[in-house]
Amino acid sequence: MAKKDNLSILVCCANGAGSSLMMKMTVQKVCDKVGLKPGKMHHCALSEGKTAASQFDIVFCAQNFANMFKDAEKKGTMVIGLRNIMSPKEIEEKMKEHGII
């Protein structure tokens, strides 16, 4: 994985409109809180995310979509599935569990 202050983060939801934007904002809030400065952060639909995921260090998505990113995981991308995509607490916990923070 890239150094922690230059991580590239992809945030995906089913359609890439409202939910992924809200999740991106929540991930950014958590990053700000813990002092992590991502290199780039992008939100999109699952269809685009599946294609682009291997170009990112981390992918955040709803837990039930995490298995769609197996190819990216094989290439070293960390995939984090969330039960509640709007929960800063869960996002922070998952980042700790995965050694990001």
C-alpha cells in the first residue's frame, strides 16, 4: 500500500450519485479527524468502480457489494465493505481494523 498520507480512495455505490457522494464526504470527515490526507478521492457507480478499482489503494462500498471487487483485491487494492455507509464511527473502526490509521 502507498504511504498513508497519499492514499487514493474510491467510494462506490449502486448508481454513483447521492449515496457515494455522501459516503465520500463522510470518509473525508474521518480522514480530517484522524489527520489522514488522501492523495485523491473519487466517488462513482459500481459499474465504473469495478473497472477503476485496481487504480486505487482503498475502495469503500456497501458490504453487500464488496465481493464485486475481488479482481482489484488480487492486485493489492484494499476493499472495505460497510454495513452503514453514512456512519463515521464504522468508517473509522474499519480504517483502524485494516491498519490505515
